[in-house]
Amino acid sequence: MGQRPSELSGRHHGESGEVGSRSRSSSTTLEGEQAPPYSPMDSTADQFNEWNGSTNGSETTANSPQNSFVYDGARPAKATRRKTVILFGETGVGKSSVINLMAGDEVALTSSNLEGCTLEAREYSFTLPGPPGEMPFCIYDTVGLNESEIGVNTYFGAIEKAQELVKSLHDAGGIDLLLFCIRGGRITATMQRNYRLFFEFLCEKKVPLALVVTHLEYEDVMESWWERNAETFEEYGIRSNAHACVTAIPPRVSTHAAKREESRGALQKMLRDALSSPKSPYVKEVRSWFFSMADRLWSFLKKGLFASLRRKDLLTRLESRCELSRDEAQRLTDMLMRGG
């Protein structure tokens, strides 16, 4: 039997006991295989310090009805550029519930009612009222990886959606913030892969990242979860500029109404602080961006699968599924086959 993934310290009252904190060792077991904690390839502390402000969930108080998110719909008229936020994470961690929490209504389908392909995205627009002024922004609720390695069909579905996503992001003027949604529980290889997919592959480590930790309704003080577990994220190389410890439990569960409002306020403050940065959004030319994503996603293929792909089949799939010209498909095929 494979060993259990690393677990984060948790105190979930009313559930099956206390989740134990993991041993502080030089190597860590992830989904049944022994591996060292992942480290970012070349990001530096200076990069994160440059982006960091006073964004800390512990400074947040519950928001008042007069100063809250305003949901503007799925695709409002774009009179001025909205800040762009990418929300990502595994299925079931509560991404759509976070959207609904901000909107104050069920505007996003939850994972039990929604299946999607990796990198498929749905856009939702909001405005944060002032002071100091209104802040319009849009969130792309994006389907992440649900496994640590992917198969051939998943790969082609993902790069097809990657092409759509990078075009939308380019047209929106780039990416201002990444929101990594995780469930308060354990760090897995899949969580690390999602971090790499969006922070390294999509944004080349040039976009600030904030963590949204969900399912904390049974914590006496939600922020205390982060105080117990922040060090573990550092050890795994998952680094963030801000965080919010929340519950996105639906309004019908009235016993957690106060924590739900506290969570909404934490999200509001974190987003306003993070999006107030004067840093320019990250954006690339569409074809270059797409080719880079396709090449890097290739590294997530299950071991040995690339050897079973013939060049002709790969070329045909790229032409048909990604609507590339023959020349573009040939260039990308050559890039992928060299990488394999």
C-alpha cells in the first residue's frame, strides 16, 4: 500500500479526529512515492518581497454590506480594463464556492454539477467599491490538474483549452494575480503540479500569487490554521504573497453565517491589497505563449507515453484539435519530440 501524502496540521471539530502534522524531514512522501520537497526553479526572495504588501488574513475584519463585492455578471461591457485574476486548484477544493461567496449568490456551478477539461475557464466580473475608488476586476475560474501525471488525451484537451485561455488573457491585457485555492488538509504531488502549471508555466513566475485556504469552518479561529502550517508551504516551495483562510460553505448552512461573512471580508481585503499594486500585468504574444504552455505541459505526461506517440499522429492531432497551420504544427511537434 502506498504511503499517505504529507498532511498539514488541522483541528476539524466534528470530523474524524485531529489531522496530524507531518514529520519535519529532509524528504517527503507524496502519493506513494518518496520525493524531496519541490523547490521553485529560479524564483528569488527579492521577487516576492517586491510584490508583498501588508496582505495578511489576520488583519481582516468582516466586511459590511455597504462595502462589499458587487457582482457584474459573466461578461459585462468592457469600458475600461479590468484587473485579471486567475483562480485555480484541484476539483473539489471549493473554487466555484469561493466565486459564489464573493457574489453573494450561486452564480458558479460547483464541481458536483460541473466537469471540465484542464485549463478550461469561466469568467466572472466584480467591482470592489471604494474608498479609495472602485476597482473592477474579472476572475477566470480555471480547471486545474486532478492527477500528478496526465495521459495523452488529457494532454491534448489541456493544450486545446490553453490556446483558448491565453488568447482570452491576451485580449484582457494580461494577468494581474493568481489565486491558488486549496483545501485545508494535506499537500499532495497534484497540488504541487498545479502550482507549477500556473505559476511557472502560465506566468513564468512573474505574477503575484495568493492562497485561498477553504473548508476551515470547524476551526475556532480560521487564521490560526495558517499560523500552524505556513512553514510547511515554504518547505514544499509553494510561496505566496498573501493568503485568506476562509469557509465558502453555502448560506443555507446557517450555523456558519458569521464565519462566512468573515471569509467574505478576508477575500475582499486580500484582493484589494493585491490588486492595488502598480506592477504591470503579465502578458505575451499569443502564439509564443501557447507554444510555451504546450511544451511545458508535455513534461507532465506519464512516463513512457511520449515514446508511444508517432510524429505523424502528434502532428495530425495538433492540426485538428488546436487549429494550427501545417507549419505551426510541424514546429510545435519538433519542439515536443525533442523535449520527449
